[in-house]
Amino acid sequence: MRLGSRKAGDGPRSPAWRRGRSGWSILGQVLIFAVLAARPTDGAGITAFAQIASPGIRSGSGFAFAVPLLTEIISLEGEYARSPEGDTSPSLTLASGSLVLVAPFELIRVRPYFVTGFGIFRQKKDFDTETSMATMEGFGLFLRLGGPLHGRFDYRILQLQGTPLQEKQKRMYAGLTLRF
């Protein structure tokens, strides 16, 4: 339909007026509105965490730095984590980048999130070493403690590429996040 070619009966309710609008364009408009209407970003955050990794239950630690994009709903996160070698498990060192999608709502000071990303890992057991790419996905919760301090609980599944000593790793961690 060309501009100015509307006929006398073509109003906002007539089928000719709505022609060309798809459900996808309406959904896209709603998503754009939701992102732009979300509360403004709190800024970046840094997290220090302790973790338990499997297989071969072993502890570890790490840190992460997140930078929000537009709002606090979508963030980019860089992370470094290390789990030492166990009796039956290799050590795992991971440097990764992730996209974090945080729920735009908070229930009783808790905000859930989903994370997906990739990185570089190194596994080592005795004299065997493997370095390659890793993909990950997981979910977690941010718990608002007060002021800029948040608790963070995270579960991730890491899929190690190449010829790793152990292909799949699962990790749970708890940490403290300082927002600034």
C-alpha cells in the first residue's frame, strides 16, 4: 500500500489497514519495549566465588567481571576459575566469556538468570595436559543483600572440546558480587 492510497473505508480496524503486519513484528516491538522500559543499569559488577566441581568432587575458586549492555537484563561476563587436581580427576583452569540474561523482575530480593558462553580450558592430570575450547550453559540466582552487595549462586555444565581428559564438567558455586 502506497502512502496516500487509502480508500474511504480503510481505517485502523479494517483488514486492508492491518495488512503487512506479522506476529513477529509485534513480538519484536514488545521485546524492544520491555528492554528499554527496564530499570536502568546498576553498572558493572565483580564476583569472587568458591566452587564445587564434578566429576570427582573437588573444590576451587575464581572471579568474574560483568558489564551490562543497555540495561541490567543483558550483560557480558568474563570469568576465570580453577579447580585443582584430585585423586581421580584432572585439574581444570577455565577463562571464559558469557552472555548473562537476568530476569527483569525481583521476587523476595532474588533475581534468576541464565548464562551461556564459551572459553578456553586447560586440564592436567599427572603428566597429561589438554588445552582447547569449552562451551557452557547454566542458570543461577542473584540475592540482594544490601547496598551494592549481592550473593550469587550458579550451576553450569561445561562441554570440553578437543580430546579432554574428562569431557563434561558440572560446577556449582556460591559467591559475593559487588556492584559499582
